[in-house]
Amino acid sequence: LDVEALERSFEALVQRHEALRTTFRMLDGSPVQVISSQGELVLRRMDLSGHSEASRSSVAERVAREESQRPFDLSRGPLLRATLLTLSDREHVLVLVMHHIVSDGWSMGVLVREVVSLYEAFLQGHASPLPDLALQYADFAVWQRSWLRDEVLDAELEYWRNQLHGAPPALTLPTDRPRPAIQRFRGESTPLSWPLSLWNAIKALAHEENATPFMVLLAAFQAVLSRYSGQDDVSVGTAIANRTRGETEGLIGFFVNTLVLRARLARDMTFRELVAQARDVTLGAYAHQDVPFEKLVEELQPVRDSARSPLFQVMFVMQNAPMATVRLPGLVLEPVEQSGTTSKFDLTLGLEEGDSGLRGELEYDSDLFDGETVEGLL
């Protein structure tokens, strides 16, 4: 690994993307973006080669976990931190921690792709090969604010008012312990791996029903949640990239939005009918994806409960762009799996397609559920 080339790559990345040079301060009682003309990213380095070969991985995992839990200062930054852990001359772990206010899942793919391009160019003594960006995140923020108002905002909000009218305020799943009065966001996760034969069958059913695999899996998840809760009205949250214009595809920034997908289940309903409903609800939500979730909560004014998140308490996310192995001159880059210790919701089912089928994890609130209960639900 050429550490100098790696450090230059991150410096060029921060200079290229204004979001990575942005901090947030209060002005007249409201937060504003403050974009620095010069970005700064110090590549923190830790040499772990002095530890025994057997313990290096566990030490690296502990350091990575501690680094991921270290708070950010939004007013001072930086909001991207990079730490290089050297296990040996030939093995390193790069720990990247970004605050969600300047990034999202799509941004991580952009970051890796561009750092790889920059590193390869700098290694050969060339200048940056990346074309200039057509716009920056602040341009998107200004455009969104100027467009999403008055009649346009009213029409978008009216869709969501109709869609969520009368929805239960909470999904009351049976828990292993009483729900704390205040949500503490403690969590664990259970990994899952479903075989290729099942994934192929899901895709075949989706094709038959003019739906997507996401819609089939959503319907299955909603059916299970309905049986566990005894409710015939189930709302599940999902994340959408919200990059509907080509100019935003190559930007690092917080574009992702949260959508609420509601299912109403009748006792005599077939699963194919539930899939059809999931398809219609999902397509409707995609067509009205521009209203920020926070704005939706503000407008709908659900009864707030410090023990639960508003509008939904269970999330389902399907990643369709998993990070691939990257090869560079003298290097192989692979993502490292790391389980978290937090849970934003009661349950979050995350799936992605792998070579051998579907894989992912079910993250759960460990104040509420035991691991055995979650495995049974899976």
C-alpha cells in the first residue's frame, strides 16, 4: 500500500465534494450549511503489527467499533474520518466513518469508486482523472427548497395524508421484555442467508405478478408482521436513494429519503393479492418520494411517543448495488463485515443479492427482543 497516494486521494476527494467540507452552525435559530473553501482530512494511522498474529483482527475490530461510536461535532467537523490500521506489511484495514448528514449508502459507493480512481492515477504520477462535477450538494438543496413548496408541496402532502389516513400509530409486536419509556436504540443483529433456489423462485413470482423482487419480499415481511402483531393494518418504512436526476448520481451527500409503505390485509386475501397491493403502494410512494420524511411527520403531526419512532417502527431495505471486490496495481480491496450495537427501529430487515442467493441481517432492538425470537421470525 502506498500510504502517501492514499492520503492524497482522500484530500482530492474532500476538495472535489463540498459536502465533505461542510459543517453546520446556528444562524438566527436555524441551522445553516457552512462550506469551507479548503477541506482537511488527516489520515490517522495505527500500527497493530506489534500484536500477535492471532489477536490483530480482534484488535482491529475493537478499534473500528470505538471509532464508529466516537461522536462528531457538527459545527467544527470534519464529518468524514479515516483511520488506517496496519496489521502487517501486506494487510491493512481502512476505517471510514461519515456522518449521515453529509452522506448516505449511495455516497459510500461513490466514495470508494473515486478514491480507487484517484489512487491509481496518483500511483502512476498522473493528475486526477475525474471530470468536474456539474453541481454540488448545496445546489440540490437550493433546488429542492425552491421547487418543493406551495401547490407542489400541497399536492405531494395530500397524497400522503390520504395514504396514511387512519393508519395505526404503532405496530404492537409481542416482545420478550416490556418496552422502555424512552427508546434507547440499543441493538444487535442476526445474519441470514437464503439459498439461490429461493431467490430464483422469488424473482420468478415477481415476474409473473408484474412486480419486483422487493415487492414480493415486502409483502412476505408484512404478512409475517401481521401474524405476529395480530394487526390487519401494517406500516413498514423503507429507504429510497432519491436521486431522480442524472446530475446527482455522482455526488456525495444526504439524498436518501424514507417512505412509509402501508399494507391492509384481509382474512381471505391471497398472497398474490398482497403482492399486487404492495406493488401499487410502492409505485405510488415512489411517485411521491420527494417529500422529506421529517416534513411528512411535521405535517401529519402523529401522536409522539418517546418509546417509538413516528409513523412506523419496522424497516425493510433491499440494497441492489452491493460493494464488489476491487483490484488495483498491487492491491485487492474487500469490504469488511462489521455488526453494529445499535438499532434505530424495533426491527430492520436488510437484504442484498449475493452469488449464492439472498444474504443480509435482521437488526433488532435488544431492549425488546432476544436473539432466539428474532431467529424464529426469520
